[in-house]
Amino acid sequence: MSGREHDTADPDLEWCHEAVQGVSRTFALTVDVLEEPMASQICLGYLLCRVADTVEDAGHIPPAEQTAVLETYREAIDPDGDAEIGDFRAAVDEWLPAPAERDEDWAVVAESPTIVATFEDLEPEAREAIVPPVLEMVDGMAMFVDRHAEEGGLRIDDRDELEQYCYYAAGTVGNLITNLLTRGEVGEARARRLRETAEEFGLLLQLVNVSKDVYDDFTEENNVYLPAKWLEDEGVDQDAVIDPENRESSARVVDRTADYARSFLDDAQAYLETMPLSHGNTMEAWTVPYLLAVGTLRELRSRPEDALTERGVKISREEVFAVMAVAGDAGRDSLADLRETIANTPYHRAVEPAD
Ligand SMILES: CC(C)=CCC/C(C)=C/CC/C(C)=C/COP(=O)(O)OP(=O)(O)O
């Protein structure tokens, strides 16, 4: 991401597109393969979410301050709210790393006035589709920070709380996408099907991240999303989730979480089979994260213990490229077959020409 060359509160769509490339692998790919106007709408909707996510994950901000800053952000995003984005920028200022030490996430927070100014240039229907899910996400994040204020980081208690967390973090994004896609000429039955499955798509992606990122979430953000109750069933204390002596027991909970993620695959696929390709939407944009989730679940099945170490669970670059290539041509009819193939074999190997 290049340095800022615009005035603080001027719109700068190009900067926003560059920023997404720096902060999210998923949305970097997605925004790249969407067409306009959807590409810019998703780009800006995502950045509005990302500002809140960075504040929520910031271990150096005391929880009471974090909640207050998130509430100011919420008011600034709400067109009927009591604050402006400049108020949020001022409130978060003392928590921003020095400019030279700012990573891309914090550069996005620092540039929130640019993001909001650019967002305000979108057509009104797009803004109306994006704002409510963003507000719901920010409210949910503030609630979670407040609820776990005493623990110094998030400590998810049981499956219901995990589901609720994933809803705020990603189910809301599914609703945002659906609001954008169901503007205009979409039949009632089709719109209903999309609304029934959008949250589940988000839950799938978030639960895959929860399953594979246990080590990083704990060591970098002091968050444990594996439910305390599930760890307790294995005799593991949540604060000892990555201790080497608990490796096998914690791995069984990673397994259980990945199984829970698998329960949302059918709905996510139904979403892909139903979604309209209007407003610049493309199959490719959402087929890629779906198939990458299928591949990551395959890797998790064979080595859940790696989610508990620095090694982590990732699919190879070769497979990512092969999935991106096939998703470009994948019609709705080929999704079920692709899913089955990738659930069993890394895709680049499955399509290797035979010797
Ligand atoms: C209806 C529909 C298509 C729903 C899906 C909604 C969706 C894409 C939710 C985002 C979920 C998610 C975990 C993104 C990746 O994380 P990240 O952006 O933090 O970064 P990473 O990709 O670099 O891990």
C-alpha cells in the first residue's frame, strides 16, 4: 500500500482497492475477480468491517476503551448516529502505532475518514445495503469485548457462543453480500433461499479460520475460540490450549470444530448455486473461498495438531492457483464434483496430467 497522497477526508477509490490487497487474502482475490459496481461495493463494505475488526483484535487497548472506540465508530457509520468519522479518528488516535510502525491493518484504521468519504460516493441503494450489516457487526464486536473484558482476550465458552461470535464476524458479511445481490429483479423464492443460506456461508469460512488458526489467535491476539466446554471434555484448560502436553487432546477439539464447519458446506453450496450474477457479481468471486475452505478442511482432517503450532494448517500455493484457475470456468453444475474432488485430493494433483 503506498503512502497517503490525498487529503484526509477526500474519497480515494484507488487507495481503497490497494488497501484491500494488503489486509485480506480472501477479499484481495474476491475483489479482483468481481466486476463493477460490485467490486468497489464489496471493497468498501469490507474495509468498513475491517476497521472494527482491527480495533476488536487490538490487545494493547484496554477493553473499556475498546468498547467506547467501537461505539463511536458505530455512531459514525450510522447515518442517523451522533458521531462523525472524524470523532472516531480522534478517539482512536492515541492507540495508533507510530506511522513508521503501522502495519496495513492500522493504516486502514488511520485512513478511516478516506474510506468513509469513498463509501459516501457509492450509489444510495448500495450504501443502504451495506450499512445495517456493518452496524450489526460493530455492535456484536463491542458486546464481545465487553463480555470478556475481565479475561484480557476472548474466551469462547460453548458452541452457542462460538456460533454467535462467527455470526457477528462473518455471518453479517454474508448478509451484506446478499443485500447487495437482492436489489432489484430477484424472484421472491430465490431471495428467500439466499437469505436462508448467507449466514451459513459466512459461518463456514469463519469456522475454518477458527479451526486452523488456534496458535496465531492465542499467541498474537490472546483469543481462544475453541469452546471451553469442548476443551473441558478433553481435560484441557483454555489457557493451556497450545501447551505441548495437551497436543493430542486439543487436536480432538480442532477436529470437532472442523466437523462443525463441515455442517455448513451444503448451505454454502446452495448459496453459490442460487446467487444471481447481476450488479457485477461473478461465480468465481465466491467459489474460490468456498473451494479453499473445502481444501483446508481436508488438510485439517489429516493433521489437526498443526493448528496448535507455529506450522499452522494451510493449503499449498500450487493448490490455491489450481483452484483459482478452475473457479474461473466453474459453472453451478460442477460445484458438487469439485467439492468432492477437493475434499479428497489437493486440486493441483487431481488435475495433473497422467505420465
Ligand atoms: C454469502 C457469502 C458469500 C458469505 C461469505 C461471507 C464472507 C466472505 C465472510 C468473511 C469470512 C472470513 C473468515 C474471511 C477471511 O478472513 P480475513 O478477511 O480476515 O482475512 P484472510 O483471508 O487474510 O484470512
